Amino acid sequence: MRFRVLCVLSALFLSVASASAQQRPLVTEDPEPIGAGRVLIEAGFDAAHDYENTVSGLKGNLISVPTIGISIGLSSIAEFQIDGGIYNSLSISSRNPNAPLASLLTVTGTSTHDVSNAVLATKIRIMAETASRPAVGIRFATKLPNASNEKGIDLDTTDVSGSLLLAKTVQSIRVVANLGAGILTNPTSGVGQNDVFLYGVSFARAVTQAAELVGELNGRVSTRSNAFTGTESRGILKLGGRYTHGPVRFDAAVFLGLTTIDPTIGFTAGVTYVFNAFAIP
């Protein structure tokens, strides 16, 4: 029932958007790069209720602060991205002693903390948007294993992904879509992989010259009928807003989980700053 309601809400909100490129609080990637010699820095915090790590067996309320993203404009069509975080704190509400890596945990109390995994990515715009076609781009990303299995919050695995990025503006509507594939390492043993289908669709609609309504549906679908624990299908519906003042943009959003192992509800807020950093020779 909850899944059907969320799908209806997402369909309603996808009818509106704006012409600006996607940034926080969205994770669906717009194919338009930030521009040659420009640097985008974003920081924020996330709070998730009923976060679950099925590999460690820990479940609870997760706070991530600060979440950090840096994008560097390498040319007019390409940018390099670094995303991650410094501090994750999980207030543990339950444990599953039968989880695959529960025996590795060094957590003895009611909470645990760890760093976030870092993601390195390159985005390239292949075709600019015209009146008759959308902008088209590609993005390749690698997730690094910074987190520790012993802390039980995230997965100590290296994953890679590639996505096709599409975006089109029609009058006041900006819709962005991502379609891709990810190769997720089996986190329970390090042997084997799960190939997943990645998807994302987002909108942004200008309410005033400075304020926007934004939202997205983003997640992954496992191609294995019996997915390795930790590589299951997941999805998030997010609705929020952004306010821009000069080179600074503030944002906030609420997100809802689409599967039984996603957070039931969460909140994110942050700030983005873009500036001209260097000249491309």
C-alpha cells in the first residue's frame, strides 16, 4: 500500500520542474557540467529513521554530518566529482545476530560511528540540449571501501557503475533521467558480484526567481533473484526545496524509503557554493 501511494506522489510531482541543473538535495545527475574552471562545493547533513545494514544486522537511526561533495569543471563538457562524508553515527535499535557479518562487529554499546565511503566519478556531456532533443551525458563512478565492517554502518566494498544521463527543459519544466548499471561486490565474502540496474528521475520547478521545488525517485534493482545480502534492491522518494542567493544555494528535503530495508523516513539539508577557480588553457 505504501509503495503505491509513493508512486502516485512521485508521478504528480514529476509534472513540474525548472531549467536549472540538478544539485543538492538531488542525487539524480544532470548531464550538464558545472563549466570549465569552476568548482562546486556542497555540504550538509542527513538523518534517517530505521536505517538498516543487512550485512552487519544493525538497525537504528543514522545521522551523517557533514556530507561533502566537490565537483571540478575540467572543460566545458566534463567534470570530476568527489563525494563522501566525515562522520556517521548510528543509534542502534535492534541487532540481527544471524546477519552474515554480525560476528565481526566490535560494537558493544547502543551506538556506533564510522566514516562514509567515498565515491569518485567523472561526468561527460556528449550532446547539448536543443529544441528537438535532450541533453545527453555519461557518468562513471567508483565507490571506495573507506567504511569498516567492524563498525557495522556501511559496507567495506569497492563498487563501480556507469550511467546514461538525459535532461530536457520544456517551458518551465526540467526533467532529468538516469539509466545505468552497477557492479556490486559480494559484501559477505568478497567473492562474486551482483549486477544491478540503476535508475533515477528528478524534477525542479521555479516558484520564484530564487526558490524551487525539487524531487526525485532514485534507486537500484537487483538482477539476481536471490541477491547477495547487502546488494538488494533499494529505492528512495525525495521531495524538497532550494533557495539561491548569489553563488550560494540552500536546500532541504524529506525522503521516504520504497522497500522494507530502506529508511522509513529521513531528512536532509545543506548548502552549495559555486565559484570560478581557475582558467582552462
